[in-house]
Amino acid sequence: MNISDVAARSGIPPKTIRYYEDIGLVKPPRDTNGYRVFREADMHKLAFMGRARALGFTIENCRNLLALWEDKNRASADVRHIAEDHLAQIEAKIADLNAMRETLKTLVTSCSGDDRPDCPILNDLAKLSKK
Amino acid sequence: MNISDVAARSGIPPKTIRYYEDIGLVKPPRDTNGYRVFREADMHKLAFMGRARALGFTIENCRNLLALWEDKNRASADVRHIAEDHLAQIEAKIADLNAMRETLKTLVTSCSGDDRPDCPILNDLAKLSKK
DNA sequence: TAAGGCCTTCCAGTGACTGGAAGGCAAGTG
DNA sequence: CACTTGCCTTCCAGTCACTGGAAGGCCTTA
């Protein structure tokens, strides 16, 4: 399999696949012409990556998850631990974004949004900074 | 006012303030010794920045908001438009994160998290990638 | 005069790619 | 066989918004 085949099958762009090779996530052998030759195992790793990345895991987390995936003697607790940490981070980020959203919503609805210059959004941005 | 005073008053680290000068957001004059001298107006701009950044506006948005802030003839509609766009992006991101959170929560609770290797999290990451 | 704590600039790194240039290779057509 | 098209390769640079660190100058106080 060449890189564009894997890209199509895994949903990961060729550029990204090369990048993943750069950082040592996959190690496809090379053909005599220098082309990367992807085996089924490489494909599965990349698809795994795609899925894990879509869930927001960092590359380093993905690296660890891949290692656990390939370790037949793993403890599922290790996997769960990574996922729990990540879940907590996502929840923290959601909380941050919700706070922003609330403030923004208030500001946006309080702004008339017409030709006049008076703007509670700008007032707020300026005002609170004086605290 | 020297940089560390502004940093203390605006809550923005000196490094970041220098960076903001680099990208042209503030233009404090220099003392004979080369030190930056911040006026009240610079302080307010920086505090404005801090507040806008805390609401998740990008630097480019902040730049535009600052310009509108200083434009006495602005239309509040322009400000509102920027804020609405940003709000929409935040809401989109929240939706993405909520989807991740749901999936992760399901996975985490389905994993026993003990010494044994069976792990629904890894199964899922591997399985769905085969689709 | 010396110490410390400021200030300056410049360089490099973060995370996870992404765009683009330059050039080699493969497959199909005339 | 030449040509074209499209894939493949590498390498460099840029993204975003900082942040860390080094090297060296300045200012204040003892």
C-alpha cells in the first residue's frame, strides 16, 4: 500500500502520516524506489490514531495508548487512567468555554448592533479592565 | 511606568507585553536608556487585551476590537458582528467537546480498570477504525 | 564599588500539523 | 520512445500565542 491508499483508508492526510513517521509513531519500510510501503498493521495503527485524535487525545497520549494496545499484558487500569485524565481535561475546557459563552451571550444581546457607536461590548471590555 | 508595573496592573506578563509590541498592538515610546515607557493609554489597551483574550478572542479579533474601540465613529454593529462570530465558534467548539465527552464517558465507565488486559476503550479505538 | 534586580535583545521551542517548492518515479497515451 | 500527468520523495517555513532562557546593559541601595 502506498501512502495515498492508507490516507484514503484511514482518513489521515498523507502529510500527517509522514509527520507521524517523523515522530516515530509508525515505521513503514521502504520500497526500492524509496516509497513507503504500508502493511496492514501500519494501517490499523494509523486508523487507531485517527480515532484517538478525534477524541482529542494528545499525540503523547496516543503514543501511550498505542503502546498499551500492543502490550498483551497491559492492565486496563492504565488505559482507563489515561482516558479519565483526558476526560477531566475536556470537562475543564468545556467549563471554561461555557463561562466565555455566557459572558459573550450577555454582551451580544445587550448590544443594539446598529449604526450608533455606543457599544456595551466595548464598554465591558474596557470597564472591567480598570478593576 | 515600566514594563513590570504595567504587567502587575494589567495582569499580562512582561514577555507577552513585549510580544504585543512586536506585533504592533501597543507602541510605547522609549526612555533614553532604552526602557519602554508605558502611558495610561497603553495600560488600558493592554488591560483591554487581557479581557478580550480571556473571552477567547483571537489576537486578530482583538486588534479589530481595539481599532473599533478607538474609533469614535464606529457602528456598534461591527463590534457585535465580531462577538457573534466568536460566540458561534465557541458554541461549535463546545458541541465538539461535548461529543467527545459523551463518548469518553461511555468508554471510561465500560472499562473495568483493573489488572486484566481486556479493555473496551482500546477495543473501541481499534474497532471503529476498521469501518 | 559591588550586589541585586530590573531592563534590553535575540534565539529557540511549544503542538500538531500544513503549505509549498524542487525534483524523482510510474503509468498511460500518441 | 517521448510526453504528460500524477504520485512519490525531501526539506523549509509558517501557523497561533506565547514562553523559556541566555547574554548583557542599567538602576538603586548599601
